[in-house]
Amino acid sequence: MKFGPVPAGEAEGAILAHSTQAGKARLKKGLRLEADSISQLVESGIETVIVARLEDGDIDENAAAD
């Protein structure tokens, strides 16, 4: 797993590491960032987010818990 800061506009598909306020929306930790959440971040002026990106062979937290 890769973990760290990335430009908000390049974070699609990554998992948000910390809950973040994006305008009126609250994006919760663990959210897989998709086009709509990326738009909210960028429109709110958020330039960088901390994310996790799974690598080959990694499983996400929910699958591991099961």
C-alpha cells in the first residue's frame, strides 16, 4: 500500500485517509474518491489530500475485516 499526500485532482480511485470538509460536504475517512468527490475537493480549494492506494496483492480494510 502506498500512503501519503497527492494532488486532489489526481486522487481518483484512492482511499481518503482523513475526513475532510469540502465546502458543505464532509468526506469521510475510508471513502474511495470518485469524480464527484474529486470535484468537491477541487471546487473547495483543497489542493492536496492524504490517501492510501492499494497495490497488487493488497486487500482493502473491509475485506480484511471479513
